[in-house]
Amino acid sequence: MLALGAVRAVRRLGKRVPQDMSIVGFDDSAIMTCTDPPLTTVRQPIEAMGQSVVDLLVQQMEGVGVPSEELFFEPELVVRGSTAPAPRT
């Protein structure tokens, strides 16, 4: 939602997205495909993250040792219409 506010602020300055400024959001949602322009965003693997948490919780409840190391999840860049290549100078 903050990225949508950034699009609005850029337009208030008389600039265009993505021609004058590219904007990228975070935490993709279905709404981002309906914006003007559709918002490029970083999508987190929510299902994989949730499944990992449930698995760890079940292991803990069963008395099985749970690993102490951090879990890392690969985000995905979803390119849509709010980004463009940098202009050549």
C-alpha cells in the first residue's frame, strides 16, 4: 500500500510512473494487478513460510528437537508496469 502512495506522490509532482520513476512494492497482493500502472512487487513465499512454521510447531509439540538455525526463503520479483529500465545518459 505504501508503494501505491508513492505512485500518487510522483504524479502530484507532475512525473510519470514508470517513465520518470520506477516504483516497487513489497508483499504482493491481487490488488496490485488492478492498479494503474500494475505494481511491480516482491512476493514472499507465504505458503512455504507458513508450512515451515507449522512443521516446527508440531515437532516441538511432539518433543522432537527443532533446529536452532534460521530459515531462509527466496522471495520472487514480480515485474509489472510500474518499473522500466533506467534512461540512458
